[in-house]
Amino acid sequence: MKKTWSTLLTMVLVVGLLAGCGDKPADDTNTASDNNNGSGEKKRIALVLPEKIGVNPFFALMDEGLKKAGEEFDVEVKTIESTDPASIETNLRTAVAEKYDLIITSTFQMEDALKKIAPENEDVPFAIIDTVVEGPNIRSVVFREHEAAYLLGAAAGLATQTGKVGNVVADDIPIMHKYMTGFEEGAKSVRPDVEIFVNYVGSFTDPAKAKEFALLQHSKGADFVAGMSAVGDLGVFEAAKEKGFYASGQDTDNTGTDPEHIVLAQLKGTDAVVYETVKDFTEGNFTFDVKDYGLKEGGVGLTYVTHESETPLNDFIGQDVIDQLKGISEDIISGKIKVTNALEQ
């Protein structure tokens, strides 16, 4: 019997393979069907960043996602870091000249260069993470950060003992208002009288200035300060440790660096979306459109609520708050709660 089933299975597989060969579609410039570039060589994918990775978890995660995808899908990958704004366009043009099969970029900092270079190279596929650039050879990948920010705001509103919380924000630019608006809506949904302090650092890479603002907000009574300033969050964490208040970070789970004071992290899966972008390209599912990742898709989240953490939950937040937040998360996913996207106002 085992031999009979083995023989039948082999016949089915052979027939299937023959049928598949006979029905192979013509090449489509909008998709990639295998992991080589038609010459038998590996596909080559470049990630061009607007700045050096440094200690910015946003870019570090992207690099990790690219390397993981490169290993799993057998493609050659390279990360190109820009040293200053002037080198952004140069690096993007270099990637084109070196004939990478797919070029991935990221953030509003890359927009101008991509808008110039993509139309000049219509046969080159591009993807840009965390913003939208329209074009027939561009895929844009964006996040619904406001959904996770709503959860973070609700956590702050439920946990605060003083009724005052803070936001230390990188800069007064449109994308950051997605975070702030979501946070405010979430906080006021559970505590309408909560007071929220907001200060802009003016940079994504200034921990000293961010620390000053965190200390200022704490001096006004904030017992919880949400870091929304990328590398600047390191300054927020320092302030929290020095003065004994609570804080949260962004993008990656950084609660483990100081569990006594860093009690939450708003998560943004830049590694996952880069991985998925490479996966789609190598498997022939790459399309030139806008991909949107929120709570439902697991692209954004909050520690202890949507994602597990190796760090024990801090008593300032507590399990009762987490349980309430899980219900709120489900309501956002189902559409019962609609969080404002500040970019669409």
C-alpha cells in the first residue's frame, strides 16, 4: 500500500510540474518571478538610507530585515548609508548605476531624490518605506502609527497618578502629528481631563535637547513622558532615570534597558516591512502601489498589548491597564474605534 501511494504521488507531482511549465506566463515588468535576474545570477537589492544607522532603531531594524530576507530568499543585499543630506541623491544614483534589481529607500528625507530619479529610470523598481511617493515604478509602504499611538495615549491616561503626561517630539512635521493626535485621542478617551505637554526637539538625533524637555515636562507634573524623538529618546530615558518618572520609547522594545522607568514601547515593524517587500519581489508578487500596515497587519503595536516582551510589566502600568488596552486594540482593529490620521485631516 505504501508503495502504491508513493507511485501515485510521484505521478501527480510530475503531471503538475509539466502543467506548470506549459502554463508559464509571459514576463511582467510589474513582478519578479524568481530569485535571479535572468542571467542565472542572484537578484541584487539595495537599501539606501537617508543617514547613517547609528543608534536609530528605525534604520537598524530596516537593515536587520534586509539581511534576514537576503539569507532566506537567497538574494544579494547591500545597505548604503548617507553621511549627510547632500549624499542622498548621489547614493540613490549610485545604486541605479550599479544595476540593483530593486532599490529600497526610506522616509520623507528621500522623497525629493526619489521623485527626481525614479522617472529618469522607469525600468528600475523602487520601494520607499514610511512615506508615499507616486510613480509607475514605485511601491510606497506606510504605517498607521496613529493606531499604536492611541493605545500608548490610553495607557498613559489610565496609568498617570498626576493627570499630567508629556510628549517629547522630534519635530513639528506632518508625520509626527500622526503620533501626537493618536496619543491625545487615546489619553482623553479614558481620562478626558488629562493634561498633555508637548515639546519639539527640532531634530531626530539630539538626546541632550530631548532630555531638557523631558525634565521640563516632569517639573510641570508629568509622571509619564512618551519619547517620540528617535535617537532623542535616549535623553528622555536619562531624565526619567534621574528624576524617577516613567517613559516610553519608539519603534523597538527598549523596556529592557531600564525596566524601572521605561515601561512601554510603541512598536513599528520596519524590519518586517522590508522583509515583506523583498519577499514579494523575489516571489513575483511585487506591485507598484501603496501598502498600509497597522494593528491588524501587525505593522505597529504596543509592548505587552500586541507584542510580548522579555521585560516584566512595570507596576506603574499594571495588568488591569493592559487588559483594558487589549480590548481597545480589538476595537480599533474591528473598526469600532476610529483613530484620526492627522495626515488625512
